[in-house]
Amino acid sequence: MKVLKKIILSLLRSCNRKIFSTNWKDLRNVRPVSQLFGVDRGQPVDRYYIEKFLNENKKYIQGTVVEIGDDTYARKYGMNITRQEILHLTSDNPRATIIGDLTNQKTLKNQIADCFICTQTLNFIYDVKSAIEGIYFMLKDKGCALVTVSGISQISRYDMERWGDFWRFTDKSISGIFSEVFGSENIQLHTYGNVLSSVALLEGISAEELSEDELLFNDNVYQVIIAVKAIKK
């Protein structure tokens, strides 16, 4: 059934791209091509970059892995996972194994994670530094946090109405906060994006509608995604 749903979704996305094709020469419109980040047309541009980052660092996704909300990326990129934990803020997620708040260490488990996957979450937490300290608290010694945050993006109305959409980061701002918690020598940052992929994300144009060369061209002035690899030492 899951395979059939994926096939149907893929066909619908393909049809949407063909029926509502994008005229790149005429984007002078106050309405975007898609208000769903391009999910209805294919893979959102930011998710393309997130998955590229995780794939490049999949060797760290092993042992006990903690992921926010579900275990999608752990299952997709994990290697030799011995235990999977799913952290969620509230009890309405039946798959959650830890109900906790990253900004409140009393609700978290100390030193349990060999790897902590945190994608596109810190943008929605007001007390960012406390959340990063929460990640540090849950990591074992030499554990690795793989974190992505949004640099350029529209507001997520879904998240805004539930817990808030507070921040957009730069490599300098996120580097500064992570350095205060992990130490600057223990973090590595990489930015993804360029002016074209930024426009595509804001318009809701999917990654499938850009070429690989267009997606992978990196212009640090246009930071769609900022990715952090942080080691607890």
C-alpha cells in the first residue's frame, strides 16, 4: 500500500509540473507558483539540500540515534543503528519514544545519543541556545549532531500557528551559537544555495524543475540551508 501511495504521489507531482509548468521568464506575480514549498510539485529545494548533507555524513548516523518527530532520515541514511529514539514536544505523536522539550533538560535523557538528527527545527524554537544545549546534553561523549537550519525561506504557516516560526539564520549567527555550546573547534558548517534555488524555494518550484548543476552551484551570499556537524568532546 505504501509503495502504491508513493507511485500515485509521484504521478500527481509530475502532472502538476506539466500542467502548471513554470515560465521562468515571467515570475512577476504577487502569488507564488506553489504555497506548499513545492511539495505538490516534487521535492522542495531545501529538502534536496538537507538530504545531500545527511547523505554526505551518513557514517555518523549509527548506534543510538535520536531524531525529531519521526525516524525518516535515520531509516534512509542510517548505518548500523542499534537503537532509535524519536523526540517530540507533545504526547500527540504515537511514535514518539521521548516526550521532551529541547529547551528544558529536565524533560530529556542525558548522554543517550551517538547521533542526533535535527533538521529544520531550531527555526521554530525561540530559545535557540537552550535548544542547542539540549542537543549537547543528550549526546554521548564523541557523539555527533547533524543539524540544518533555514537561511532563506518563506514562513511555515503550519508551524507558526502551532508553536511559532521565529528565526532565519546565517552561517555566522548559527556558528556563533554552536561554538558557545560545542566549542568552535568541534563544529563544521556548510551552506547550500544560490539566487536561482532561493527563488525556486520562495516560489514553491520543486527541485525536479532545476538541473543538478543549478542546484549544486554554491553562492554563500544566498544561504538557503545552513548545515552543522557538531561533535561533543
